[in-house]
Amino acid sequence: MLKFYRSNVSKGDLMKKYIKSLVPWIYLMLSFFVLSGCNAQKGDNNYYLLLMGESESWNLTGYEIVITPEDFKAGFGILNMKNVNEYITDYFHFEAHVVIDSDDSVVHTDSATGEMNIAEYTTGAIEGPYLNKNGESVTLKDINEIYVVVEWWDISKNESIKERIDLFNKSKKEQSFLN
């Protein structure tokens, strides 16, 4: 059996109570939109690049570059030697270069010696501030070119081989989401 009770609370009182409970949520949502707008303006100089490229003997995939006003990070790429499952050598070296104006700088490097299989090689990563000639943090707008040089010892030919892998070239990018 259902019983109904009459309340002394009017509809107007219920509405006032409902509106009062909404006020904190309205402030929270408003704050969220204001802070989101500030964050979007601040993020103008934040860039994430996922780069890939190839040379005659190598494919480089997944090479990441993160540029923020506070930091520069590069790495986590995978170098795969084309058409080989195993390639034994006793010397391997790579360098990642960034060209700003005509200034070519090595920003990431790694070397290994001793007998090893280099058919697949993970680049590792670096992190730290990277400044231009004026001592300011580098932005993507400053960068003209990014490339990697891979060098290894070819045991069968008894010689060192060097190849360049182009990853980014500002003058060659025709259509891009990047500024």
C-alpha cells in the first residue's frame, strides 16, 4: 500500500535549492573553458614530430622530436637494415642533425663497438634544452632541416659506409599541418 504525504516545501523553494546546487558546477565549467583557452594560447610553440625516412640500406621509423619552450627531446626511433635479418659488424654509429639557418648541429648521437647484429637498432633518446644563436629556445619555425647519418663497418668490403636519411626539410614541404 502506497502512502502519499504532503510536503510543506513549495515549488519555488525546490527551484531555489536546485539552482543553488548548480552554481558550483557552473563555476567549475566556466573555469574549465577559461583555462582551456589559456592553455591553447600557451601551446603555440609546442610541437610533436613523428618522423620517418630511408636511405639505400636503411629505414628509420618512429623517430620522435618534441619541441616545447622548456625542452627539446629526440629519439625512440628504430633503424632497420633493408632486406636483411642479420648483419654482423663491429662498429655502428648514428647522428641526428638539426639545421637552423646554415648552422648544422648534431643533437643526438649513439655509437656501439664490438661484434653485434645491427639489422635492427633502437636509437635511444636525448632530452634537454636546445637554444638558437640568440640563446632562445628553438621552435619548429627555426628549423630548416632534420636528418640522420648512419655509419657502420662493412666487414666483407673492409670499409666504413655512411648514408644519410632525410627526415624533414622545410623548403620541400608543400602541404603540411605544421606552420
